[in-house]
Amino acid sequence: MSFADHITRSPHPFDPDRAADTRALVPWAKGAVREVLEGTGGSSPYLRGLIGKEADWLQGALDDPDAALSQALQAARQANGSDAAARLRQAKRRVALLTALADLAGVWPLETVTGALTDLADAACHAALRIGVAQQVKRGKLPGVTEDDLDSAGGMVVLAMGKMGAHELNYSSDIDLICLFDETRFDPDSFFEVRQGFVRATRQMSALLSDSTGDGYVFRTDLRLRPDPAVTPVCMAMEAAERYYESLGRTWERAAYIKARACAGDIAAGERFLQTLRPFVWRKHLDFAAIEDAHNIRLRIREHKGLGGPITLPGHNMKLGRGGIREIEFFTQTRQLIAGGRDPELRARGTVPGLGVLADKGWVPLEVARELAEHYRAHREVEHRVQMVEDAQTHDLPNSDDGFRRLACLMGQDPADLRRDLTRRLEAVHHLTEDFFAPDAAGEPEPAALQHHDITARWPRYAALRSGRAVEIFKRLKPEILRRLDSTARPEEALLAFDGFLEGLPAGVQVFSLFEANPQLIDLLVDITGTSPDLARHLSRNAGVFDAVIGGDFFSPWPGADALHADLAEVLAREPDYESQLDATRRWGKEWHFRVGVHLLRGLIDADEAGYAYADLAGATLSALWPVVQTEFALKHGAPPGRGAIVLGMGSLGARRLHARSDLDVIVIYDPQGDAFSEGRKPLAARQYYARLTQALITAMTAPMAEGKLYEVDMRLRPSGNQGPVATSWGAFQTYQRENAWVWEHLALTRARPVAGPDDLAEDVTEFRQTLLSAPRDRADILAEVAQMRARIAAAKAPSGAWDAKLGPGRMQDIELVAQAGALLSGTAPGAVGDGLAAAAQAGWLSSADADHLAATYALCWSLQCGTKLISDSGFDPDTQGAGGCAFLRRLTGADSIGALAERLMDMTARSASIIDAALPEIEESR
């Protein structure tokens, strides 16, 4: 006998043969309405309030209840204009009233009752969203969206979650919604404007539904189930949400998406999004770890709500208390998560249908599923009646005898029988579900525990666990940390990496307290330790960067160099002295540096975006710190003579392509404008002044302080290299570049850009650079010099191995040299590698195909370089790096496997080397 047969034959408050016959409602309802209007039907203030407002309408509606219900739902869906709020609230009253009468009369089963209430929520969301989007279209805030797009909300979709998603709403339910928009429908340049428009539409929709007016409210809306709600907008791009779930999604979010469905707006886009999340929700393997996750959630809910005590009926919470509705839902969803990845038929949204398919598939004993389904139906009926009695959003049983008497009246039972029945059902549910989540089992430890013992046994000796308070906090954290480490692809590797983090942590109380208050940080730490043990050790010495994660906008889009400069300048302005300013700069820099790394690790940005971000960060640091250094220096030696000095970014800084461990190539150029000396307590000659000022900047950047270093600084690209002065006057710089500079120095200038200092001097240097580099060049001479330079680099710097992305024939430095030559020959002097290669092709030196291949090879090498420098300070070795690091590099480079990546790297660089060999003249061997 199937599960469905069992349910149909089981004792139940309604008669299945009458369930679809709404006409059976009419005689009972007319009598009930008469009692209420005469004042004798007083058990339900909820029902009395509805009838009081809709008595006239109800008399006609009862002539054809099905038609009346359909009309009310249609009215909600079509609500528009200035009276939309009133129309929606009227529709809510009418649907709720008809539903309550059919419910109390016993002519509708639970699914029909909750389905009607959910249909109303769908219709109301559709109307409210349409109104919100229409308002933004009218104001021109959604580029490309017209009134013809309103039915699909211009690409925005509302996902119904929880009970609404499963068509299980009760009379006083909140509705849990996640709002997303399809960013692919819009020009990327208008992304932020579009997102803000949809955010406003979402807020208007929510207000229209949940604001309390003289007519009440439609539904209280809860938008907090979206990814990381503390820091994300109320309407997110689908791509951003997908990235979050892929990298950060937790078990409770997987469970939430079992019931998710698109209910309003662009339904097709919503369904496509849910399709992309299937690998996140439904794992390919049997996911028994979900049991412990769900059990921990149950315990946390009990503790948080104070519901952990024994079952006592007065005030017992039918939803969250022991033996309640949530226990059955958790039981069902957890079983679905365990096996739903391998069997799509288990992916039912509703609780009772979910129990049914679990039973039919053998995952739950038939009798257990039947019993839990009966208890679930009965619990939901009690929940509905409690809400009718209290006329409020409540799940608590009455605290008084009179309250139970009124509840029993609505239930059609004797109060004593009701109490016995409730106790029996609650205890039965608790027994069935508790045995599943926390069976009484002792015996041998699990294999993971055995593997952990040798490592965890040494933890009490670590500095972070010296204090009793640290030990106490860590004791609470330890099970969750171990569980999350066990869930990684290589638990042993992740545990060893975490051990490295813990061993290097100088103190534990602050960090452990931060983790306890912000559990999402544990996920982040596990991600980092599982990807890079080296990064985990670095993190232990700089654990303060975790503060940035809880700052509110950690996962927001990159703000750009100007915003970073303004932010750091504001930070520095708050510090009382120079040393504090240098330490503050280091703290600020570490946090932003960490943010770029996390975004790259989690796939929120790619390697190119990370290169720009790291360069923006370095440029903002120099531009904000340079005036602070000058101000401190001026206290003794006076203001800078003349126009001041600029910092010219060279190399990767100039080209805006830095990685996590890049040093900074810079040149300082000053213009004294005829001022021979500074004016201060201890005046200095202009040349000496700027030389010492430059040394002060280098010290400010590189000195190891309480907060560490900022960057290593390299000034060897200045005129005459290490033999020349550390700061170059503007006049001397021009003369040297025109008359004495080597070709390689002009090649280096193709990547130069001012990053700090006065605007007028920066503009002069930029103009001079452009004029100098645009002068006609003899191609043969340039290429001969480039060939010689390439040979010298190859002789001086051997690659560290096959995985060295920077050094070696056909790799980054080789291709950069070709790009610089192309930039110089073109006369336009672009700074980016891709632009330089394109210029080489345009000048006829390279073919377009060869230039494209060099650009593609450079992109691959850069992705590898950017990734490996993030996760390790030594050369990359897949045999020692670990599974997490290898997986990260595969994702970053788009490779299917490390072996495939190695083969692709060798093939592409070999061809690039051949292209460069053919493009440059042969070098004669010196005798």
C-alpha cells in the first residue's frame, strides 16, 4: 500500500470525500455567520472581525463560494492605482474569510486551506511588484525597461521561500521573499543604476504589502533570507547571489531552497536561477553531514527561544517547541538533503508530499511517514485555530483554562480530550525526530575523530589557549570548527592548515570572541585554511583583518582608487600623531588587501580585476600617505621648495597589474622652480631636501612597525639606476630622458603613470612622457636592443620551474617586453600589455593572430601568477599545495585539472616563445 493510500485512509478532521465540494460549506457557513452577527459565535475574534467588515459581501459570496474566491484572488492580482493598498487588503479579508469558513466547516483539507492563502500571497506580490517597478520605469530609473515589460517586472523576480514557497501559509504567516534581478538583460555600464532601481521597487513592494493602514496589512514581508542580509541590498543580481551560494552557502540555506519557487515578476528568469542552484542544494554524494547541521540548528533555536524544556501544554509553542511543526519540517528536509542529489524525485517542496516520496523511496519507514504526516496536519490545524482565537501571529497554546475551552470549541473537541490528544502528538513527534537527529549511541569514535586526536591534543599548549577565558570560548567553538573542517574536500589537509593558523595566533580571546559573535567568519577561515596553509599562517599573525568582514560592505563591489584615497585620508585625519598615522595606514591596508584576496578566493572577482584592485590600493596608499610624510618632514625642514614632488608609478604599479605580494617600482620627480633651499627650522638645499623626503617616504612604506610593513619599494628604474639620486629634479629628468636614456628606460616609461603628488606637475610629466615616446623610432635599432635585453634577462633570471608564470621564454616578462616594444614603435605608448601587443600588430611588426596568442598566453600566465602569489610565498608545486589550492587555481584559469593546466601552459608559452623568437633579430654570439 502506498503512502498516499495510508494518508487517505487515516483518521482526519476532514472527510476526504467532501474535500473538493465547496458547496457543502454553504449551509454551515450561513449558520456560523448568523451566530457571529447575533453575538453568539464568540470563540474566534479573528473570524468575527472578518465577518464584521465583509458581512454584506459574504452573503452574496456564499451563493457561489468558488466564484467568489476566484474573483477575490483576481482582484488582488489586478490591484493598481491610488487605491491599490485598500484593494489588496480587501482581497486579503475576503480570501481569508472564505478560507477560514471552509476550514472550520471541515470541507477543505489542510493543503487547500494553505494553498488558498498562498495563492493570495502570490497575487498580492505580483501586484505590488508591478506597481513598484512601474514607478521606477516612470522615473527613468530602469534603463531599457518599458511599460511592456511590467508583467515580467523588467527582469526582476520574487522567490517565495519557506511556507509560501511550499504553498503552506497559515492565517498569520509572514512571507519570506528573496528578490533578484537578471543582470544579463542590462548594459554593464548601467548595472548600479539598475540595481538601485530594483532596490527601490523592492522596498515599495514590501511597504505596500506590510505597512499597517486603517484596513490592516496584507502580509508582513521578511527579506532577510537573501545572501548575507546585513551587507547586501534587498534586491541582488542573480550572478552575485549564485557566487555567494557557491562559495558561502550553508546547510540551512540549502534546506531553505528546497521550498523555493518563483512567485512574481520574471518567472522564467527565476526558474533558471533555481536551476543553477541545484548543485548547491542537491549534492551529488549522500550528504549525511546535513543531519548534524540540522540538529545544531534545532538546538540553537530552542536555546535562543527558550524552548528547550519539557513538554507542558500551557504556552507551548506549536511551531518551534519540542514535538512541534518545525521538528517535522527539519526531519523531512534533512532526509531530502541527504539523498535528493541522487534522486530528483525526493525534491518535493511540501512537507507532507516530501514525507510521501521519502516513504515510497524507502528513506523513511512507511509507518513513521504516515504518523508524522498525521501529526503535521493536526499540528497545523491547531496552529490555525490558535491564531483564530488570539487574532494574532502566534503559535503558542493558551495559558488559561478559558483559552483552552475556546480553542477546543473551534476544534470541535472536549477540552480534556484536546489536552490528551495534544500531549500524545507532541510527545510522539519529539520521540520520532529526536531519535533521528540525536540517537543514543556510544561506542567507538568515528574515523574523523581518530584522525583529529593527534593534532587537537597539542592545541592546549598553544599561546592562543593560555587563558581560561580563551579556553572556555574555544571549547564552544571547537565542535563547529571541526565539523566544518570535516566538510572540506580534504579534511586532513584543512585540519593541518587550521593547526598552523592556531599555532601562530599570539592570543585567542579577541579572535575567538569575534568568531563566536560572527559565525560566518569560521566559514571564511575554513575556506582560507583549506585553500592555502601559507595564507592561514599569515592570517594568524594578522587576525585583525577579520574586523573588515563584519564592517557591512566587505563583499560590495570594488570602490576604485579615488574612493580608497578619500577613505584613507579620512582615517589618517583622525590619528593624533605621525606614528599612529603610519600604523593606521598599515591596518587599513591589510584590511583592504585581505578583502581583495577573499574576493579572488571566492570567485567574486577574476585575476584581472584583482590586479587592478591591488594597484588601486597601492596607488591610494601612496597618494594619501605622501602628503602626511611631507607634513611631518616639513615640521623640521619647512614646506617643499617649488612645486613639490610627484611619485611616478613604474612597472606593474604603473600598468595597474599587481598581485598579493608585489613590491612597488617608483620614481620621485621634484620641481624646485628656482628655490635653492627650503624654509624651516633646519633648512635644506632643494636636492638634499627631496632626497631625504624620498627616504622618509620609503621608510614610511617599508619600516616594520607594530602593524607590520606596507610594501617593499624598488627605485632602481630611476635615471642612472642605483648610481643616481633617489629623487630626480624635473629639469634633470627631461634632459636625461632626451639625451642619455637607454632604450630599455624608454621601454619602462611606456608603463609609467603618476600616482601621487601635485596635479600640475603630474600633468607636465604625463605630457612630457607622451611627447618623448611618440617620437619616430628606427624599428631595426629598437628590435635589436629588445633582443639584447631579452637575452640579458634570460641569462640573469632563470625560471624557478615549470610553474613559473613570470620568468622564461614565452612567459609574462617575455611578453611584457614585446608589448613595451610595440608601444614604443606605435608612437602612442599605451601602458597595458594587451594594448601594447595590439599596437605591435597595428604597426605591422606582429600579425594579429600572433598578437592575440601572446595576449591569451599572458592572460593565462597572469591568472596563474596572481593565484599562486595569493596562496603561497614560494613557487607553486601541485604535489605539496593541497587540494584546495589546486582547485582554486583550476577555477581561476578555467582548467579542468592541474594536469590539463600544466599542458596548456607549456603549449601556449612554447608557441609564444616561437613567435617572439621569429619577431626579434638573432643575436650574434660574442667571441
